[in-house]
Amino acid sequence: SQKIEQNSEALNIQEGKTATLTCNYTNYSPAYLQWYRQDPGRGPVFLLLIRENEKEKRKERLKVTFDTTLKQSLFHITASQPADSATYLCALNDYKLSFGAGTTVTVRA
Amino acid sequence: EAGVAQSPRYKIIEKRQSVAFWCNPISGHATLYWYQQILGQGPKLLIQFQNNGVVDDSQLPKDRFSAERLKGVDSTLKIQPAKLEDSAVYLCASSRLGAGEATDTQYFGPGTRLTVL
């Protein structure tokens, strides 16, 4: 069956450090992978999209990698700030958007 | 640009009752989506409209859930009768392009939190 797995544990990190989140998938062949941010009581907000032929994508302090051989994407937040505290969702595009359960990140000042 | 609007924000009902949610997408967006997000899980697509036609409703429990998109703009999602397992946040999203445009960005509303007692 199809499965999308993100870090099961919440991530607690010190301000200024890099947070690394993992998204692994099975039985999908996505052409695109997206990352979203979700704050409590709000809907997800789109952050980044990476195509299957792109190895890496950057946006400000965010970096995403996509390895279709490993069936894995890594999401990095560099120089993290307390304002980065949120749940981060990965989503795969096959013919519709399928989401992982998300990883909650807390950045301590 | 105004975002996706949803109402109500919260709803508490008893099992076997009916409930309806409303969504107003971003102006000009062709595609509208309804998702169900159970606590601790990611959003799950229930139904996707392009303009006023249904593109995908494969995960919609059609024995109790129904949805329509009026004149290709606003949409309502109804549950009748509700079950305890329907307790979740119901998210509406819209996107500018048509279905199948995989790079199309989806914009989400704040959601309606439904509690079924």
C-alpha cells in the first residue's frame, strides 16, 4: 500500500541550529514533492516544490532535497528562529496531493 | 488578495445529526478541494472540483458525505448523518489552474473544526 512517513518524533532545537526533517515514501512515483507549513488552528501554507529531476531547491533559509532512488526528501531549516516553530508537512503529487502526517518543530530561544 | 474563507470555524453536533460547511475560494481560482484532517494526521483529499464539475471524489464516503460547487465559485460540504469518526478539521483549498497541473499551488482556508459527540 502507499505510505508517506515523516519523522514520528517532534523536533526540539536551539535557536540558530539547523533542523532536518525527513519524508520517506513507498509505492508512489511522484513527479513533484511539496513542503507545507501548518500553524495551530490554521490551514497549511505552501513553502517549496521540487521536481523529480531536481536534486536540491532553496528558498531563503529553507533547503529541500529529493532523492527518487532512496524515495526520500529532506527539508532543512538553517539558522532556525522561534518563529519557525510549526508543523511541517510533505506532500506528493501523483494525480492528486497526498500528505504525510507532519513533523512538529519547536525552536527554543 | 483575499484568502480562502470558510465557515463556521467550529461546530459541535451529536452523532446522527447533519452538518454543513461553506467555502469561498480565492476569486478566479478554477479548482476547489475539500480535505479532512484528523488530529495527528495530514490532510486527506475528499473531493476536487474544477469549475463546477467533480474531478475526483474517490475518497468521499458517499453514503453520508455530499458536496457541491455553486456556479463554479462557492462550495458546501455536508455530512448526514454524522458519526463519531467524522470528528476532524475540514479544510477547503483552491488553486488557480485546472486539475492535473501538478505544480499548481494550493491555498488553504483556516478550516472548520467538527466535534461529533
